[in-house]
Amino acid sequence: MHATVGLIGAGGIANAHLPAWLDLGYDVAVYSTADDADALIGRHGGGRAVHSLDELFDAADVVDICTPTHTHYELALAALGHALPTVCEKPLTRTLDEAEDLVARFAAAGVPLFPAHVVRYFPEYVELRRAVARGDIGRVAVQRHTRQGRSPRNGWYLDEPLSGGVLLDLMIHDIDIARWVGGEVARVFARTNVVDGSQSTQAFLTHLGGSISVLTATWTTAPIDFRTSFEVAGSDGLLHGDSDERRPFRYQGKAEPEADILPDFSPLTSPYRAELGDFLDSIASGLAPRVTARDGLEAMRIADAVARSAVSGLPIDLELTS
Amino acid sequence: MKIAVVSFAHLHATEYVAALRRFGGIEIAACDAGYAGRPVAEEGGPELAAKLGIGYFETEEELWAWRPDGVVICAENVRHHELGLRAAAEGVHALCEKPLATSTAHAAEMREAARAAGTVLMTAFPVRFAPSYADLRAAVRRGDLGQIVSIAATNCGGVPTSRDWFVDPARSGGGALTDHVVHVADLLADLLEDDPVEVYAIANTIPNPGVDVETAGLVSLRYRDGVIASIDCSWSRPPGRPNSGDLVTLTVIGTEGVAEIAPFADVLTGWNHQGALAHGWGAPLDDLLIRAFLDAVRAGESRQPDAMAGHRTTALVEAAYRSLADQASSPLEIR
């Protein structure tokens, strides 16, 4: 008898989570309001479609919310109503108020809530954090984190009230990483520029203890490859990573990439397998996972300040919680 | 033609002398009056002049009396103002090491003095001559990038150790913000043909600690058409680092394309038993700058990067320091 995860949503990120759940030995019940659950299941050769949320919650031991951002809050509350441990794709919610409420309610009920900030499980960022913690570069001084890609062509991402734009889709990752590497954030300043379907946000963070960070997140209508990079400088050295450098495989030639091709899934290297496995381990052990609900909430608190600063043009001081 | 180098305080002087010598047919002399006051380990004075193979004057008065056609000002930052005004008063053309001045008021006075005297005043921004920058500029002008959305710029190095005045604010005017914002600010001004209207800055003294000035800085700019830009100007590289070719970088995000330049990326790399080998082999930017200055001296009219390039970048740095003091975004208006 396998345990079952109730996977809500069958879009982009569900394609990363489904094979990881299958590899973890879970039965997967998929519910989607879009007509895409069967296609997802067919593509990965596992899982079964269910036809209502009630059916999903009845079957599930764990819930995994992979839906558009603005729906996270209500779905997570519904999962909490069934006292089910819940994975919520980042950002935790669309608004800070929702995030605060959600985290407080799960904590009060003693039900685990896991914000899926998967970048903490990407090996180059794991290595970055490990090197900083080991003292390789002394005390952290300046971080630069960049994340850029082609503007999504899928409607809801570009709808600011639904998605929160490039800030909540891309920058939220680097907000979490900058805080993970550089500690709590005391002050936030940001600027955003939107030109039709393109947008950049640049956020300037002052961490408790004085280190500083600049985060740049960009969607552009130009046909560019997705790319992430960082440089972390300390009192005695610096660390640098760039997804565009040192690629183990490159190809230039006539062959066209096949449409809808699945990236190879390996249980040993998939950061999605690592994050979901970490959550399951934390439920079993009662120890905190690498990313806690509070981490997801603090990322939202900083993101909210980024959005407000970009509108007001003023730096925003954050009150530090616990 | 006679060109004088005023002071070896900034060791770019040696690069400029080497470039001047390569052009040939130029009488070159220098005065390094501050030499005696410097730490023993800092080379300069008549010995350095002899090593460079150029003439030497014991006093700056003798240098001005030599009646040079042009001077290259390589004194400590806070002396640029006095020397720029003197060059104009003497009717001598000048190329001034960056930053042009340590205050906007001083930069404006220098610019006005040169204008009134009819002399050339140029600012030493050699990166303006980088072929990669020319390519970027052309791509932007052609429309390859569409409409520009944002720019991320970096100019990160180590703490200058060749001269101790860099970390003495009374002589340098400041640390990493003073030293490293202006090069990329000059590129941005030329690329966008505009100045930012708002400047925000944050800084600390964490990298390479132990000096009295900021060693890390981040600057945020907003332009009137909505374009945003960031500058990392930190002295964040540890001593002994190999040349990784990333001294200056610019990433320009547009609606139709994204362009990146790294004008110092031309580095031959390798290893031996002592560790990494890294030798830059890029275009001779100092030679290109000196050629533009000599051309300006001959023509009697300025070439780029001119006094205005120095003025507007000085004003931007001043706004960054104002933002640090106020802990708020600072408006910038350049006249």
C-alpha cells in the first residue's frame, strides 16, 4: 500500500514534481481545472486523474499545490481543512497578508507546510551556501544574483494581479537565496521597469549586519535562453556561478530540439526530488526541512517590500520577526 | 609637441607615458612634486621619470614654465580641481585622470575655466574606446536590442594598493564609489545619451577591511524614460586574484535582444606550478585615449570623453554619497 500525494495543477512545474513523486514511491492523484491532467499523466507514465478536490483530498496523504499563484492561498487552506501536510509551489501566496495568515494557521494546527523554494536544492547554490558557511570568503559583503528568461507566453504569468510578475515568479528565488546566504534583511529598495511584455526588477537589500545585495530579475520578449548567475564577495574572497558558463554539454548544428521533450529525470540529481524528499523526511523526523514555512513567509515579506519600494521610490525598513 | 605629466600620484601616469612614447615625436616631461611625502615603497619622482625615459621638473612651476602644449593630470583626486584651473589659466590643454573632480561644483568650475580659456579639457575614461563598447553602442543605435528595459553594470576590483592616498578620503574624496562608479557611469551616459534623474546607493566596508573608506557599493539609477540601471562598484576582489577578465561588465536588456560586454575579457589563461596564469591581451585602450587627446591638442578642440563626461559622472557620484547620507533616493539634475 503506497502513500498518495494529491497533486493539484498539471502545468509547467507539475512536470518536474510528478516524476519525483513517482520515484519517491508515491501514488499520485492529479486534479486540474484545466483539461491537462491526462496529458501530464500520459507524458510521465504514472499517476491517475481525479475529478474533484474532494476526491483528491480523500485519497491524499500529502498535498502538492502546483497551480497559478493567486490560487495557492485558498487551495492550501482547503488542504489544511483536511489536516494534510502541504507542499506549496513558490511564491507561497499572491499577497503578504495571505502568506502571514496561511503560515499562522498551519502552525496553529501543527500541520507541516513546505514552500517549494527549489533553488535551495540546486547543486550550485548548495555549494555556494556550503562554501560561505565554511568561511571560504570570510564575512559576506556583496551579493549579486541575476535570473533572466524569455517572457512567459502563458496568460496568467503576465497578469500582475494573478502572478505578481517577474518579482514573484523569478526574483522570489533569489530573495530566498540572498537571505539564506547573507542573513535577515533590514532594508529594501527597488526599481521596476515594464515595457510591453518585458520587465526588469532590480532590488537592493541591506542585510542585518551590513552586507548588501542586488537582485535582478528579467523577463524579456527577446528570444533568450533562461540564465541564472551569482557573485558573492566577502571580506576575503568571492564566489561566482553562471548557468551559461562551464556547460558540460553544448550543441550547435542542424538538429532541431524535439517538441515537448522531457528532460531526463535522475533521482540522484533532480533538485525537485531532493526538495520533496526533504519535506517527507521532515514530516517523518519532526526536524525542520531546509526551507521552512517561515522562510517562505520571509521571502514574501521582502518581496512585498520590493513591490512597495518600486512604486513609492522609497527604501523600506523591515521589522524583524522572531 | 610637448606633453607634460603632472604628478605620478596615480600610476596610470606610467601607462599614459608609455602610450605617449609609442606615438613618437613627442617631448615628454613630468613633475612629481608630492613624491617626497609618499611612503618609501611607493615609486615616483625623478627615478621613475628616468626609468620611463622622460624629462623631469623638480617643481610644478618649472613644468608650467616649460610651456607644454598639453598636460596629463595624474595627481590625487582632490588636486584635479586646482590643476585643471591652472592648466586653463596657462592656456594649456589638459587630459585629467578620472574622476574629474571630487565635487560637482569643482567639476563645473573646471569645465567653465577651460571653456572661457578656449582650452581642451578631457576626462580619462579609456573604456569608452573598448571595441566591445563600440559594438554595443552600434547594436543599440541600430535597434538590435529594441527598447532598452534595464542595465546591470559592474566595475569591481581590489583595494588599490599601489598608492596609499586612494584610501585616504582627504586626498581621494572617497572609496569604491569614487573610484569605480565613474567608468561605467560614463558608458551609460554615452550609451543612453541621457543622465539618470534618481540615484540610490548602499555601501559597506566589509570586503578587504581595514581602510577608512567604503570598499563595497551598489548604486541604483532611474532615467526619465523609465530605464533602470544598477552599478556594483565594489573593491571586492581579494589581493593576488588572477585576472578573470571581468573588471568592467555591462548587461543591457532590451525588448528585442540582450547584449553583454566585458571589455577586459581578452585574457590568456593557463597554469604553472605557482598557480594561475592570466595575461590580458585586449585592445590598447590607453593608446586610443591618448591618441584622442593628442588629436584634440592639435585641433584645439575637445574630443570625447570631454569635460562634460567628467562633470556628469562626478555629479552622479555626489548624488550617490548624498543618498548614502540621507538613506534615501537622491534626485540628480545636471546643468
